[in-house]
Amino acid sequence: MNNIFLKILSLLALACPALAHDGNWTAARPDGHAPISVMGDHMHKMGEWMVSYRYMTMKMEGLLDGSSEVTAMGANSKYGFNAMMLPKEMTMDMHMFGAMHAISDQLTLMGMLNYLDNEMTMQGASIAPMETSGWGDFKLSGLYDLARMEGGRRVHLNLGISLPTGGVDEKKADGTIMPYGMQLGSGTWDFLPALTFLGQSDDYSWGAQVGGTLRLDDNDRGYSLGNRFEASLWGAKNISDSLSVSAKIDHSSQDELDGQDKDVTMMMRNMSPGYDPNHQGNDRTSLGLGFNYYFRDGGLKGHRMAAEWETPISQKANGVQLELDSVWTLGWQYAW
Ligand SMILES: [Cu+2]
């Protein structure tokens, strides 16, 4: 775990009384929602509904071995992988549909379903690009209010479950199973706990979220993806009644894969890191910059538009993997 990150977190916790306003925390301002890449950041008032759509596109290019860049030939001489069978670049597009409903002031329910589009090109020019698309895992969460304090601060607990609705048996045209990174779901029931802290002053706000994804079993292909830990810290400034800008730092850590897909042979595993459980999972620290726009009146009252761009400031792959370049998230939210 990242020490610098914990230091920033504790500094912010100390500084938060200085970043306070007199009233209670409110969502009715542009920075009343976190940067758009953060999930389950805010709660609703009893009876409120919200629907949302996010488009996320993730671009990966080049190879990493641990935290250093490596060429296909380099990965070949170190691990014996077939240089032509190594990935070259990958784009992951995600359409994320969400709904929230507060059944009381203490409890907001949230559901989310993603549609994915993955494309991966290999080093060997004659190898056809791999493509998968379809629905991912359905996530259902409860956000429970833990404390509302003076000075616009509050804390809530996120408890979620991810259902294995996404495919884990996506195959290539020749019938071979796709690498782990091209599958649409985890195949497992996953537990998603998190704690979220929020604070507001008149013109500024901040938030922090610490959470994880814990795989509860093995999937019916014989493996489980690594457990994941994630911590985010963000700050935002209101530029006007409708517009806020934000900066976010995010650290995530995902373990290697446990077990092995039943159709992956030793030869596949030896040729390509995409089939090797030890070459899955990574640690990443990213910086995100974004804005939120909140329509306060007129025909679009209650609608929000937001965008965020994220890029890694450090990343370490378990073994050989594609290097993350950038992530864009564009979102629309409407609450009533
Ligand atoms: Cu909401």
C-alpha cells in the first residue's frame, strides 16, 4: 500500500475542519456529487430517485514487466512467451447504466449494470484482433448513513454485491477461450464494501473513499480474479452555481488470479501472459481531472453532466501486461 497516499489522507482529515461550512452536507450544488468516475459517493434524501449513464473508455498501449516498460522480445527472452502472441494495445469501452433510490434518509439503494466492448490487438500483424462485447456483472449496493456532522461533513458505509451476470466463456473465432482480460465478468459473487467520507465548505468540497472487491468463491471455470483494494481522494472547487472542477488521486491494487480456467492448456499459458494467472492484477496510482455541471433551473433542472480524464502516475503490473495510458469517463445523471 502506498505510504504517500495514507499521508495525504491523514493530512486531509486534519485539514477538514478548516474546509467547513455552517450547514449540513448538500447534494444541491455542482460538487455535491464526486468526480464522475467515483461510484456510490453520495446518498439521497428519502423518496428521491436518480438514474445515470456513464461512458468510460480505457486505452492501454505497450507492455509493462512489473513497473518497467518492456519490449515483446524482452518479455520473450525473460519469460519465454511467444513475442507475436503478446498484446500490443487494447481499448475497453464501457456503457454504465445506474439507478439510485433512497428508501429512507439513512439508506439509499443503488444498482448498476455495464455493457462492455473490448478490443485487443496482438504484436503479430497477422493475428486477428480479439473482440468481445456484452453485458457485465450486475452490482447491487446499499449506502448506509453513519454520521452527519457540523460543517458539511458526513460518512457513509457502502455494502454491495456483484452478481456473476457477465460472460466468462467468451471464445475466439477458432473456438479457443479468450484471455482473462477479455472476459466480460468475474464469474464469481463478489462482496463490495467501502467507506465514504465527504466534506463541504462554501466553495470547496472534498471526499475520500476506501473500499474493495472480495471474491466469495471460485467461478464455474475454475478460478477467481484477484481481490481488489481501492482508495480515492478528491477535492473540488465551485466556479459558479452550476460548474465545479475537480482533482482526484486514486490508488488501486488487485491480486494475481487464483486457480486457472479449465480450458487453458499449459502451452497457452507458456505462450501468452494473458493466460497466466501470475500475470494478472496490478497496482496503480492515477491522477484524475474533471468537471461537474449541474442544471439548476429551466427545462433541464435536476440534470447533471460531468467528465473526467485519468492517467496513471505510477503503475506496477504483476508480470507482463499492457500499460494503461488513460481513462475518460463522461456521465449524465438525473435526480428527482
Ligand atoms: Cu445519486
